[in-house]
Amino acid sequence: MLVLSPDTLKESCWKPENQLWYAHDGFGCSPTAIGRSIRCTCLNDEEMARWNRTDFTGVLKEEFLPDWAREKLQELKLNKLQQMSRSEKEQALAMRINLAWDRYEMSLQTLSVSEVIDQIADVSAVWMCRDALLKDMELYSDEQLIFLLSLFDPLDQMRDHLAQEQEADQMEQVNDAIRCLQKELQESQKIKTPGQGGMSMK
């Protein structure tokens, strides 16, 4: 969820609701990419446009969105996901996870060696979560793929839940962590989520 700079908008459009844009894709979504273009949709009127990364003031976490914007964002995400093929969903999830890892790696580069060592348990948890989510992705049910893609940051939101499932095998860890996170979001944030589904061999 990106916040468009008011300097980019016409004065007649200087309203907070016109600054909230849902990013779909584009090289500008990656902090390490050379390209800057981002294809996105305005939450207020669903206008789709391409902006440069520099046109935005930053990223806004979903937890800070007003209720109307959170509902519209969930609607846009689900509509987009339902139009995607199975392979497109898998590719989109892999890209989301790898982009999240790139951002995490960049944050580590700002720390000293001693600070990284102090956070080694957290680094290990994020690394394990990335590997677990990317492994055997073809075993996810469609419902699980849609749920993971609907998360703001699947790597950040899943890592704590995965860390609690260390005793099970890796695939069961992912299954249990997804179910736990779905229940948590439904109860605390009252967000509508797709059916839980389960992993099954095709």
C-alpha cells in the first residue's frame, strides 16, 4: 500500500483518499531494481495508472489504513487473485516473499556486525520462514495461496507462527501456521478471509 505525494496530484485532488494506491507490479516495487515504474490502483476511485517510485512518499502498513480503505484493498486483492491462473499465483507469491526478504536484507545492512549477532535468532526465523514458504509451493491449496497473497507481508506475518510449529515436519508447520494466522486475523482484526483449505497432492 503506497502513499502518493500530494505534489504529484492536481490541487483539486488534494485529499487523503486520493493518495492511497495499491501497487500491482513493476520494477519500482523492488528497492534493489534499476527500474522505477509501478502499476497501481487508487483506492478511492479505482483509477489504474503507472507512477514512478519517486512519486510516492512511502509505504503504509494495512494496520494503519482507515476501515473504508482496508475493505477496498481486500476487495481489489481478491478480485485480482481470482483472475489469476494457478501458476501466476505461485509466481506472485514467490516474488512477494523474495521482495520481502530483499527488504529485510537491506535493513540488516544498516546494522553493525555485533547488532546482527544480537538479532541472530530473528534472522534465523526469517530465513527459515522464507525457505518453508517457498518449498513445495505446488502443494498449497488454492485457498492457501489466495490467503498468503492477501497478506501485507507474508514473510513478516508468518514467521512468528511458523516458529511456534517447530515440532512438526516442515509442510505441516506451514499448514498449522496458516491456520493460526487466519484465526488470529479473523478474531482480532475482523478481516474476511478465504476458506482455510489444506495442502494436498495433485
